[in-house]
Amino acid sequence: MKNLIIIGSDVYARRVIKCIEALIKSGEEISIKGILDNNEEKNDVKGYKILDKIDNANLYNDEDTSFIIAIKNNKTRQEIADKFQEFDYYTVIHPKTHIGENVSIGKGSIIMDEVNIKDNTKIGNHVIINNGCIIDEDVIVEDYVNLLQSSSLGKLVKLDSLTSIGKDVLVIPKICIGKKSIVKNSSIVIEDVGDNCIMEGTPAKIIKNL
């Protein structure tokens, strides 16, 4: 039995708990030990106790425990993973997700329900892919990326690290989106995007440089 500790207590923690409960129901031998969060006003999330602050995570690290960083902000996930590099991070894949052939998914990533990941795709570490996303063949998603609900990536798309993709976004095939860039909800990306850009529209245009 693997004991899981969730880092974070916002809406993403609730979504991850839902995924884990589905995995437990499907027969996976895991359990939720508790949650770490810095919000002192909360005592629990969906009935699971907040054990301690994130800074004290080392106190809970043992051979039977794995961690999941369930925090939306990409940079925050990276900072926590860098601080606790020695931890074992659990990869959450909802049982209703469809995974094609020759797909790799990195440590600590979270793949929610009704996601379709097609063949020959590489998902990095601590990536979050929300409900209903479609990722076509030969896609590369680097570390600490976040895809919101019902977004679609065409064939041969590459998302660099720390990229954020909004809800209902379409990225056409063979597009590269640079590091730390943000694509706003319901946009259609038809051309390459550099680093540190905010894109919006149909077709998406740069509205701001970070």
C-alpha cells in the first residue's frame, strides 16, 4: 500500500482527490494520508486532514509515502519540487484516461478524467492535464505545464516548460509554444509562440510580453 500526501489545498487538490478515489475504486493499492498546506484557516479538504505546513514536508517523507503537488501555479509547483527533490512523486492517471502506445509520462504529473493522449507523446514531470483534453500523436509537453479543461493539441505540437494553456484552446499541428507563455481561454493558436508571451484570440495574437 502506497500512502499519498497531497501538497496544496485549493480546487486542484479536490480534483486530484477525485482522481485518486477513482483509482482506489478501480483496485489500485493507494490511500490518501493527508494534505500539506500553508493556509492555517483550513482543517481538511473533502474530509482529508491537513497535516502540516508545506515547509515541514520532510517530516512525512518515508519509504511508504509518495507526494503529489496539486497546485495550479506552474512556478510554485517547480519551486516545491526543487526544494524537495529527494521525494518520491506519484503520477496520477485517472482510470478513464485513454493512453496510446509509446507514451511517457513523468513523475508527479496529474492526468484527469476523460483525457485522450495519443501515440508517441512525451509528457514531462509535474504536468497537469485537466478534464477532457485531447493530445494528438508525437506531441512533447515539457515539465511544469498546465492544460485547462477541454483543450486540444495537434500532432507534433511542443509546449516548453512552465507554459499555461487555458480552457477550450486549440493548438494546430506543428506549433511550438515557448517557455512560460500563456494562452488564454478559447484561443486558437496557428503560429509559433516565443517565450514569456500572453496570447489570446481566434487566431491567437500576442497581447502582452511578460
